[in-house]
Amino acid sequence: MFVDTSPIFIGGIERSGTSLLYALLASHPNIAMTRRTNLWAYFYNRYGDLHNPHNFERCIEAMMKFRRVWILKPDYAALRREFWQGKPDYIRLFSLLWEQIAARQQKPRWGDKSLNTEKYADIIFEAYPEAKILHILRDPRDRYASALKRWKKIRGGVGSGTAMWLASVRLAERNIEKYPNRYKIVRYESLAANPEETTREVCDFLGEVFYPEMLTMKGAETFRDEGGNSSFEQHGAGTISTRSIGRYRSYLSKEDIGFIQWTAGKKMTTYDYTLDAVRLSGKKQFTFPMVTIPWNLARMIAWNGREAMLDRSGREIPSDRIVPESVEAQVSDLG
């Protein structure tokens, strides 16, 4: 099996447009992309030293139960066989999986789109010195509005939503300073408004030729056919719309908009996001500084603390992303 020394990783937080960029790159004739495998978050170093066959089996069996890996239909017998033919570690196990998908698609280069990949930049670049990471940033007001539309209720509300965005921006800036030639920030708004121009820039960064067929998103049929890049309404298959830009104005409260801008405004202007003039009326003029801001700052602190704890202790696979036992029985037959 070939070994790709220059993989592509897409990072960013939820509802930022990572799937749109994934769909464009998956439609490149040279690039095989996987989506939401979250191998770094859920599996890296979680099962001990993989030199120990028992630990390896625990790890691969957990991968077999994870819906986002299961849907790729890996050849587990081949993974087990090839794993022991080289260095038995997590990096190689992940690489064998991604290489297997690329070989199946007959493409010479592989990539993966998983949320929060930016957290693992040091590990990725040490393992793959020629890798490239693309980090999607989106207006935090629209990103939060999209999350609310999708999930109705967000733990920690606008406080946690803003903390998440700021943490991602800090990682983006840290990573691009440390790896200037291997890390690129892509604004969602630029990609949606000028898809060809922005995709050309991305291809140049990756050292790949731009192909117009990328804009059809034919390599990501599910994303393409579900209606594209908006959680507010469906568009025609293959359509890249700008209607989600600025949608927060008709979806978020003035207090939420005001808090995001009060907290993240400086970083927002750095990335060309224009701040709105937010005028509160009546008692909200008093409750905003006295109640809204302190309450949501506390939520930001709580979110940061929880994330730091999870980064140290490891993240469990959510129960709704584990393959049911009835399906798992079918999967085990493959191994």
C-alpha cells in the first residue's frame, strides 16, 4: 500500500463551514477525504501502548463500533495484518485506515475533516512533516446562530459559544505563527461568496491543480444533495449560497449579539467581521452590563475549565455515535 507523506487536515469548530470545504476537496481527482472520523479526539493514546496486542485489539474494536469509522467500511483484516508489519503506534494505525480509503478511491492523496483538529497540530506535523492543515473561521454571530438553529439549545448558551470561537481563533493564530507554510486560515464567508477564487487559493496552498469540477461537490454526494451550506433552509443540490451570511441579525437577540461583540469584537475585526451598532432599550440597558455580561462570562470560564479537563482526561465517544449491537455483530464478522 502506498504511503502519503503530505496529507490534508481540515479543522475548525462546529457550524463553521468545515463540511463545505470537505465537499470541495473530496471532489478533487487526487484527494480522498474522510469526514468526522475524530480519531485524534477519541482514540489517540486512549488505549495504552499499541505494542501490546491486547491494547491494539481494544483500540481497533472501539473503532469498529464508532459510527463515523464504521460507515467507511474498512477492511479490518487488512488493518490488523498490515499494522504488525511496521511500527505499532496510533499514527500508523490511523494512516493505514486513511490510506485504505484513498486506495479504494484510487486517489494518491488522503485527507480528513474532523472538528477541532487545530488542537492536534503539533502531533500532526510531527507525524507528517509535509502535512497541510486548513482551519475554517466563521463570523461567531452566524456560527452561534447556526448552532442554535441546529440544536435548539446550547449548553452554556452564548457564553460557551463565544468561548469556543475565541479558543479556536487563539489556536489558529498560534498554529499559523508556528507553522506558517503548512497552516492556512480560510474564512467561511470568502469560501461561500467567492468559491472558485477561494478554492483556487486553497489548491495553491496544497500544491494541487484547481479543477472546476470541485465546485460541483460530486465527491460528497450526501452533503451536496442534502441542500448545501445552510442550517436555515435547503438550497438546490450543489449550490453554494451566501444567504447564511448575516442571518444572525434575524435569529439572535440583541443581548446575544452585544455579548459576542463585547467579548470577541477585537478578534472579529481582525478577520474583517464588521461590528453592529447594538442599541438596547428600557431596563435591558441596565441588565446587560449588570446581569447578562457577568452571567455569560461565568459560562465562558466554565466552558474553558471543562474543555481543559477533557483535554487532559480524554473524550468519550457519545453514545449516539456508537453502532448498535445488532449492527455491530455484522461488523465483527469482517474482522
